[in-house]
Amino acid sequence: MADPAGLLAEQGFAVYVLHYFDRTGTTEIDGLQTILRHFPVWMKTLWDAVSFVARQPQVDPRRIGLLGFSLGAYLALSASAIDSRIRAVVEFFGGMPKEMKLFTRRLCPVLILHGDQDKTVPVEEAYHLQQILERKKIAYQMQIYPGAGHGFSGEIWRDAGLRMLAFLERYLASDVRT
């Protein structure tokens, strides 16, 4: 997380890194039951974090974006489905929980970055998200990296970082009108 946070900070973005596991004392994910048990608390933690960030003097509360990796991407997308303060999401090898179908009020532009050989979060999650966004006519960009698994490195990481930066600059620029 330090690499994308540093890259964004260097480009003038106000960056906050949320440690949502801290609220539940979670140190590892030992199965789906842990995720299901803690997901609501992590969502509340994310809501609280967005509220805190929106009050910071260096932050324009109309230009808040989220960046999430794996489970963090699921949380970011879920939050964006119910929180209109979130204007853009970059999701790395995550997806939209099927349960959010019942709660989705809105979505914002999304950058989907996924490896086609991901054994932790199958690439089908990216395609499912693409279908949702297309059905709702929400702007998105998607890059599926051939041969990449759950996590990026080297040239793939460099490419994903550049895509992330361009996407956030596009959707969070000060002259964006909605």
C-alpha cells in the first residue's frame, strides 16, 4: 500500500491509509465466516474514515476517491454503492459482494485491475463488476493482466500505477462537474 499511497501523494493527492482490521482486532482472514462476521464493522469504519477525511482542511469533500486491494476493494466498492461522497474507486483484484445487490443505491466511476490467473479472487469477479457497471451505465475502465495472480509486481505494477493515477486525475480533478 505504501507504493500507491506515495505515488498519489507525490502527485498532490491527500492520502489516508485506513487500517480497518484494527477495529475488529483481526490479524488474518481465516475464512469466509471471518469476512461475513466483520464486514459490517469494517464498512462502518470506512464510513467513519470518509467522514473524517471530508472534514480535513486540505481535502475537497466533493472529490473523495477510494483505492482498495482484495478485501479492501470489496469494501471500497460496497461503500461507493451507498455513499454519495465517494466519487471514484480504484479496485485492485477485488469485486462487488453479491449481497450488495440489495443495498446498491448508486455507483461511481470504477477502475478495475485484475490478474486473469488470480486464485484468491477469481477474475470472474472483475467481469461480474463490469456487467453491473454496464447495466447501470456507470463509467469504468478495466485492465485484466494475462498471467497475473493475486497481487502485482514489476511491469504490471508499474502499468497499474499509471492507470490508477490517470483514472483518479480524470475523475477527481477540480474541474469535474456532475
